[in-house]
Amino acid sequence: MAKIKTIGLLTSGGDAPGMNAAIRSVTRSAISKGFKVKGIYRGWEGLINNEIKDFTTESVSGIIRQGGTILKSARSERVRTEEGMRQAYDNMTANGIDALVVIGGNGSLRGAMEFANMFDVCCVGLPGTIDNDLYGTDSTIGYDTTVNTIVECVDRIRDTATSHERIFFVEVMGRDAGFLAQNSAIASGAEAAIIPEDTTDNDQLEVFMERGIRKSKKSCIVIVSENKDKGAYYYADRVKKEFPEYDVRVTILGHLQRGGSPSAHDRILASMTGYGAIEAITQGQRNIMVGIRNNELVYVPFSEAIRSDKPMDKKLISVLNVLSI
Ligand code: F6P
């Protein structure tokens, strides 16, 4: 395989706090090892459209504390087609790019895996998503900041919940994973979390009503993981019908939870994994995501990282249940 001289860098999928810290880390780590770096704008879509600029260490000055991504992001439909992939590859080679670093979530890393397999090129991924749903890494870039943002919002909602003695259903993101809901519920002292990982046959609302509010509480907060059929409105409507004595409200946090300056944890995770990505390329690794497990940098094959069943520690469910009575 030809020697890698130039690394292309892109962010793809939903933006996440800490993506800029990752861009900074990859750029500076690469330059320090003698690679050239090219920033690709608007993710895979930008590679297809040839939106590529040379990056220097100055290109990434002052961005470690900024949310979002200076490279912009997109959810590209065209990269799912053979024609789009081929155009992306042609632009990559025309710009002299020998390896790609892709910062993004599940869909973006799946794209990287397919691209790497199709053209036999080096692709390395960084786990950039607020959802924390990538396998093989303890945390993803953006997840910690988002949990903190949710907790800040729930603390405020608590004031109204208590003052008016209401039940609030607060809906948070996470796509198909409940990490944001479960951990923000523990950290905010919420009374319950309704998450997709609870696969018991129990009706989560019924269990919660019996366990919590009906016994001892006049107000409470339930964090609900987004779900197109059974989101916060679904549960609120049921409570209104089944327990009309309660005053119920819904808050959908939406994109409010995805923005903002990254936490120190996310900046460090992004800095470490960005550095790890360049080490991986130097060592001849390819088609892997760089993560951190038990405080150690790890290289996880793309095929494993994108598995859809990242396990949640079931103790988290017990902890919330015990502490919220
Ligand atoms: O994957 C990150 C995420 O924020 C999910 O939690 C959410 O379901 C989705 O992206 C929302 O995507 P968009 O910003 O494209 O509406």
C-alpha cells in the first residue's frame, strides 16, 4: 500500500459538542507527525461536491471551546449510492488525500466502513455523537456535555413541577438508545426514565405510577427517551386519561440539548481519540474507530462499533429506582 502523506478530515451526521476539539486534535497531531491535512466541508456531501481546503495548525485555533463543527455537517443521501461513493473517491484522490478521518455517529461510521471496503482505502473513525450508542467505547464525544445540558434544563423544570405539583414528561434525544435519558434522570434526581433498553413486558408507565408518585409524591419528573410512537406526549396523554387527578405537562428538549460549549470531559475525550486516530494511521491501522475503554485508547473495528446493541449497565436502572422513591 502507498505511503500515507495527506489526511482528509470530515464531520458527518448530527453535530456534537466536542467535534471541534476532535478536529483540532486530529489536525495538530497529524501535522506534528509530518502529514498534510485537508478539511472536508459538509461531511460526505462535501467530499462528493469537492468542498476541500488545506488545513494548518492555525485553521483550528480557538475552536476547542466551541460547540457544533467548524467543518459543518450533513446527512448525505448521495453517499449511500454507488455513484455518490465513486464521486467522493474521485475527489479524494484528485486532492491527493490518502486516508480519511471521519468524526460522526453510527450512520457516518457505517458510511466510512462501506467506503473503505469499496475502494480499499484507509478510513479511521472518531465516535462523535450525543447518543453514546457506539459499541466499544465507554463514551462518545458530545454525550457528557449533553447529559449536563439536560440536567441543567431539568433542574429548572423541577422548580415549576414542585411549585405547581405537576407531573412533567421531559423528552430527550438518543435515537434508539436510552443512555441520555437514564443517566440524566439519575443526575437530575428525576423520578423515572422511560428507555428502549427496558425490554421487560411491564408497562413502564404503570410500574412507575405504582412505584412512585401514587405512594409518596405530589410532583415528579419522568425523562422519556425519544420514540416516534411512544414519546413524552404518548405517556402524558395516558396519564391524563387514566389518572385525571394529576396536572400533566410535556417538555421536548429537542436541539437545545445538542448545542453549547463542550464539557472538559468531552474536550479530553476528543483530544485523546483525535491523537489516537493519527497514531492508528501511523501504525498502519485502518477501518477502525478510536475509542476509550477503562481509560485506555482502543481501536474498535467499524463492524463492531456500529453494532446496534451497546449494552446499558442494568445497575443504572436499579440505582434510579432505589433513589427516586
Ligand atoms: O444522532 C444524534 C441525534 O441528535 C439523535 O439523538 C436524534 O434522533 C437525531 O440526531 C436528530 O437528527 P436531526 O438533527 O437531523 O433532526
